[in-house]
Amino acid sequence: MDIRWLQDFLALAELRNFTRAAEFRNLSQAAFSRRIQSLEHWVGTGLVVKGSQPVRLTEAGEQFREGAQVSVERLLETRAGIRGHQFEVMSQIRLAMPNVLAKSDFRRILGLIGTTGKASFSVIVGTTSEVTARYLAGDADILLAHDCPALPSHESLAAQERFVLRKDRFLPYATKGKDFDFPGTAKTPFPLIAYAQRAYFAELFEHVLERNGGQISYRMAVQCDMSDILKEVIVAGHGVGWLPESAVDAASAALIAPVGGPEWELPLDICAFRPRRKAGPKLEAIWAALTGAQS
């Protein structure tokens, strides 16, 4: 039995949707379903009510969920303790952050913590969903990520220690001097530069639309899950797209500008997360450098 099967099952039990759980676990839906089936074969009974929407657990599934949660937490804590000792010796700290923050904030963060002791770093980068999943799986000591008070990136992060490094905004941009008739009409929808559906920023975009009661009309022009690529498409003048303000560097800011009013903006936090448990002195020193720099 693979511990990843338990992590898959717990993700499904929390998200109540095979597609969303598979995306969170960075798997195809077919591969994810096979893992759940393998776990059911190992347990010897069904854990999920077949065909239920949203997904419901069977009585056995509910009973198994509690044991699985405890088992995974204990295994990850044990692994973290072992790895923590090894990394203590090596003075290496494991950081996880999405690509967008690696571009905009890593140099500044490294400036804050790079001189703390004799620490060295390993850095995991990817999409927000990918690095959050790896952090929650115990592959990183500290997660650096965007987090929106109105729409947290993942429910499990609520149990983590959270510190706001700085404020950010999520807002629509377009090439300066180009009129796209934002927010569009039925006759003249504007071209949208959008995030892929699995991206965290796609959820933020949908939240902005819901908050404005759907008073927007667009046609899909380009779709991608990387903010840097979307920014280049916006700079090239292909449409309107939402970006974190932190992702717009000085060179880009000379070419693009926010459009619309404050109703189309969403406040964001750039946060550091860590487990709520005592860590080794190196990691504690790094966390103190991060949090102390803001006090």
C-alpha cells in the first residue's frame, strides 16, 4: 500500500470532486481513479459512494478517513523529523514557491534570510497548486505563496502558521493606449487573456466575476497557467488579463496598465507558511528573519 493512495483519498474526501482532487494531486483523472480503486481493493470494501455528486464517502470510507488522516500525519511528521535532522547537519532549508513569486520576490526574500547562519537552500518551483501539494506532503519546510482572504488557496493551509510578507493586488491589465471596451458588451466582447482552469488565479478570476454579478462580456483569446506567459501576451496587445501587481515589473509597467475600476480588483497577501510545530534552530532562525523583517 502506497502512502500516496492515502493522500489521494484524503484529498478526495476534502474536495468532494474527482476532477478537482486529481488536479490538486497533479494527476490525470484516470490515474487518480485507479489509485482510489487500488486503495479500495487493499481495504477490501468500497470507500466512495459510486456516482455521487458531490462525492460522498461510504460508512467504511468515513471510518477509514479518520485512521488515514492520523496515519499520514504521523508518517509525515516522522519523515520530517528524520529529514529535519539530516538537513540540520547540512544546514539546508527547503523552500517551495510558485513561479510567479520566484520571479518577483525570491531575490528580496533571499536578501532577508540568505545571511542567516550558514544556511543553504533547495527551492521547489511550479504552479501554486503543485508547490502547495508538495509542501503539504512534507517536501518543503516553508511555503511562499499568494493567499486571498476571500478565497484561500487550500483549506489545509488554515492549520499552518501563516505570516503576511507583504500585500499584493490581483487586477486586469491591458496594453497602454489600446481600447478593448472593457468590461465588454454582448455585441463587443473584449478578448480575455485567461488562466487555465486548474490554476489558483483562475479561481480568483471566477470569484471577481461572481462578485460583480456577471456584468462582463468576453471572448477567450489565450489561456495558460503561467502568469509570465500571460503577461507577455498582454504586453503584445492581444487582450485584457488579470495579473498579480507584483508580477508587473518596471519594464512591463511601461507598456501595460490596469483597466476598469476597483470593483475588478482583488486584494492578495504574499504569505509564508510553516507547520505549527517546533523546528530545528536553523529553520527557526530563517522564520525569525522572515517575520522579524516585517515587525
